[in-house]
Amino acid sequence: MSRSYRDRGVVLRTHRLGETDRIVSLLLEGRGKVRAVAKGVRRPGSRIGARLEPFAHVDVALHEGRTLDVVQQVETVETNAPLRADDRLHAAASVMVELVDGVAVEGQRDLPLLRTLRAGLAALVADPTSAGVFVDAFLLRAASVVGFPVLTAACARCRAPGPHRRLSVVGGGTLCDDCAGDGTRLVDADVVDAVRLLGDAEQWQALPTLARERPDARATAGSYARAYVEHHLDRRLRSYDALSGTPGG
């Protein structure tokens, strides 16, 4: 049986290996997260090396290896080149791939996570001025995909119908007065609505309007999104600090 295969996905990270090779982490449609070695791609004139850049959507042929698969051929589906050419966009895309790289399991197919990543990267390319709000939305949407949805329509603990205005990171969303305790925050209804919008996977196009027309609610909801993901997924998003330090982040 052939040990070669072909798949499509997004390049998450690349690392140098020796003088001419590179290790590539990809999230693929059929195989989930895969680590592979791309041999000779750092030599001048390598066409494969130019295509295996972080954030690129690629069609790739690989051969199964004992520890790392081997890249044999790469075709570009979408370069996403603007994400590597601008510091702010690079920082935003880096937050997205850092989270995905941390939660994706090697060899475990996860199409919803891949689709969410592709949608987030596409949003950054389409509207670079809204990078910050796209990242915050991606965080909550990716958390939902891996089993930690933020709940705002009802109490996150007892499911009493909302709206409720006590927002809790640990509680998983808004809480009713009976369930709220230490660590909950009473917020304006605009903030709850902003959190709901950030977590709604169908609402990418509405996010720039949120950032433009309700900046205070968007900022509070964005801070909540980061805290929510870092708590429930138990990982610090180091790339987020770089995003916060860029203009418009």
C-alpha cells in the first residue's frame, strides 16, 4: 500500500532544520495536524519553499515517514500574502494559528476547526482595518468548536432564559442573579450583545460595524474573549501581546 497521500490545509508554523530544510506544521482537511519535513526548501530558488509560508492555504503531497512526513509537492490555493507583509496582520494571524496549533491533535481530523481558521484568515485579508475584532471573534468561535461555547442567551449554569448581565469567565458566559457569585461582573447590555456577536460563527461581516459604532463594548468583550479562552483552554496566548502592541490591535 502506498504511503504517499495528498491533502489540503493551512500552514501553521515553520521551523528551520539544518542548513537547507524546514519543518512545517499544517492543519489538513483529511489528516488533521501534521508535522512534515520539507527538504532543501531554504536553498535559493526553491519553489516549494516560497509556497510553504505561514498562513498559506495549500494543496500538498506528502509521504508518510517514521517520525515526520516528507513534503513532496506543494500547490498554492490561497497565498494569504498580506498577512505576512504587514506587522499588524501578521500579529493577528499569529494569534489564530497559535491557538489552533495548541488545541489541534496530531492525526485527528478536525474540519470545523480548519474551516474556522480559514474564515478568520480570510476576514483579515478582506478587511485589514478590523484585525483586532476579528481575532477576538476567532478566539470564541474556535473555543466553541473544541467544546467550550460561550453562552449568552441563557444562564450558563442553570440555563434560565436571559438576558442576563452578569458576565463570568469561569462560568462560561452570562449568569442569572441566583447563580452569580464572586468573579462575575455586572456589564451593560451592549457588552453582552458584543460577546454574543463575537461568538456567532455566521457573523464575520457584522464585526467591523461593532468595532466602529460600539468601541467600548467591543473592547470589554474582546478582553473577555481572551480571558475566556486562556482559562477554558488552559493556555496563555503569547502572540496576543504582540497584537495588542500594534496600531489598531
